[in-house]
Amino acid sequence: ASQFRSYIQPVIIMTAIPFGLIGAIIGHYFMNLDITMISIFGIVALSGIVVNDSLILIDFINSKVRDGAMIFDAVIDAGQSRFRPVLLTSVTTVAGLFPLLLETSFQAQFLIPMAVSISFGLMAATVLTLVFVPSLYVVINDMVGIFIAGEDEDLSNENG
């Protein structure tokens, strides 16, 4: 919270975690695997990756706003200029785990649930992070603006 000087922005960043969890659960269903303790370790690792993707977007938006851009323009610019880095980070991670997903050896059966959690969760969370996190940033910023404007009206009515 201190890095952003806000309590709301870290919450916006962490909203991507449930999307990763949903993707991991769908991946286990699709691959016909049970959720094991190793799957949960994969979900914990996934949470860190997903938070990093959201952090890249929010940090870029904040940088543009500090430079004087309007919030909506900063969000659009962040979506355009950070799309490729976020997508490529996720695609390379999934591509690196793909051979493990296809492995049939007995030794690999132990690690496959973790790879499923990370790869499927990351695919779902990346798409939703690129759409939902910037949208939520704008919506919450508008709500805060309305709330602050409402307080100013209340204060002006009390003084007048």
C-alpha cells in the first residue's frame, strides 16, 4: 500500500488472483485431475505471477497519471503499451510448462497437477487481467471521485 500511497490499488491488483484460481480449477476439470497439495502449491505460485502482471499495468497507469495524463487516457495507453509484455510473459511461461503437461512418465505424474494449476490459471488470469484490472481501475477511480464530490457538496451545504 505504501508504494502506491493508496489502499485501493493493491486490492485492484489482487482481484486478478481469483481469476487465476478459476482457471486452475477449470484446468483440473479439463485434464481430469484431482486438486492435490501440489496443485495448491501451483496456485500459490500462480498468484505471484498474476499479481506481477497486474502490478505492471497499475504501475504504468500511475506513471502516466503522475505525468499529467487523464486517467482514461492513461488506462488506454497502459493497455496498448503493456499488452505485449504481459501477454509474452504469460505465453512463455505456459509454453515452458507445456511439455510437462504432455509427459506420461510415472515421475512426471507428481508435477503435472502443479503445471496444470499454473498454466491454465495463467491463461485465464492473463486475459481477464488485461481487460478487468484497467476497467476496475477506472470504475473505482470514478467512484472515489463521486464520493469525494459528494462529501464536498455535504460540506458546502453545511456551511451555507
